[in-house]
Amino acid sequence: MKTIKVSDDTYRAIAEEASLPFRSTGTRQADGTWLVPIADDTWERLRRQRLPGETDDDMVMRIVRRHRGQKLS
């Protein structure tokens, strides 16, 4: 199992977009970020989506924005 690090805003966005009832598996860190465990196959799919220089947080928010139909910055 792998872990990604995301901001509080991104973690909330993930919860809002969940198609099933959201069950928190992340651990909130002292700096306000979240460490979220993800399955290895999910990690691989995310890795293929990552753009050069993107953080976990940048990548996940870009995917959430695309899912929501929002303009990408």
C-alpha cells in the first residue's frame, strides 16, 4: 500500500466527490496536510496521470477539477 500527501482542501474535495459514503482513512498531520493510504493499483493509475513537477496534491486537485468539469489552470 502506498501513501499520498494532500492538503486539507484537497482531502475535502476527495470526500465531496466520493460516489459511495466517504470513510476517512487519512491521517491528519501537524502541518494540516493529510497522509492518505491508497491501493497499489490506484497509485499506478495516479502515477500515469502525474505531470512533470506535480506534487500529489497538485495532481489530485487537477483530476478533481477535471472530474467536476472545471477549467484547468
